[in-house]
Amino acid sequence: MRKKLAVANWKMNKTRTETQQFCQELRQALEQLHGTEVVICPPYTYLDLIAEQMGNTSVSWGGQNCFWEEQGAYTGEISPLMLRD
């Protein structure tokens, strides 16, 4: 049987406080969710919060946006190096 995969991002929604609340709700929901891999991709500015809140769960996370250049004068972009860091 194939494993289910649920991947979501939230575009330009949620504040840090709302992100913390979402993480609490997701942690509770995970207790009842079996057989599905969950991946969340928040805005870059919340990756540290997601790592802190979801680090000891089965949830994977990633950036919802990534520019293809590693460095340069690209206003507003997030590079792969920045995501990895």
C-alpha cells in the first residue's frame, strides 16, 4: 500500500503567534493521524519556530520558496544556502 503524503504551505498568512498556535493544534492532530507523512512549508521567517515547535515530531518541514541562485543582489529572495542554514 502506498504511503499518504500531506504537504502544505501557508503563503503569506499567519503571524508568529498564529504559527505557534497552529503547531500546538497540529501536534494534537498528529496523535490521531497514522500512515500519513506530513510536511509543512512555512515562510522562511518562521522556519526557526517550526524547528523548535515540531522538532521532536514526525513532521518534516521546508521552505515554501527558494530562488535558484546561491547569492547575489536579488531583493526579497531566499537562497538554498539560506534555507539550509
